Amino acid sequence: MSTEPTGTGTGQDPGHCHDGVCITCSDTAVEVTIIAVHELEMATVDTGQGAEEVSIALVNASVGDTILVHAGEAIGVVGANETSAQEG
């Protein structure tokens, strides 16, 4: 049985994981910055160790915002960029 991460259910593949752990789908919520927003309420984020895709379906966030991600899902906006802060 393999111990390599499979990404099952997360939309991630092992190439998106670092040291055997996907940064945004680990047991800890982490702050990341949105670098691109895609259709189906998905976003590419900068984890500080690379880029990963996460769901932003539960939050109102845009490019440049810092979001809190747990299990591949954004659960809060902790820092909005200037443009989105003025729009909201």
C-alpha cells in the first residue's frame, strides 16, 4: 500500500503536494493569497511553497485577497486587497 498522497476528493494530485502533504488540505487552516480566480468558484493560491487550487465557494474573495483555507476550502477572508475592500 502506497503512502504517497493521492489527492482523492481534493482536486489535487501528488505534484501539488510538498513533503507528502498538500499545504491547503492538511489538518491546519493556513493563510494563502489568491493569485487567480477560475470558474466553478475555484482559485489558484500562493501557499508560500507553491501554487495550489482551492474552492472559494464559501467566501467572497478576489485576486490579491488573503484567505484562510482548511481541507482545500476557503473558510474566511483575513485580508482583502484594496480594490475588493473598496467594492465591498
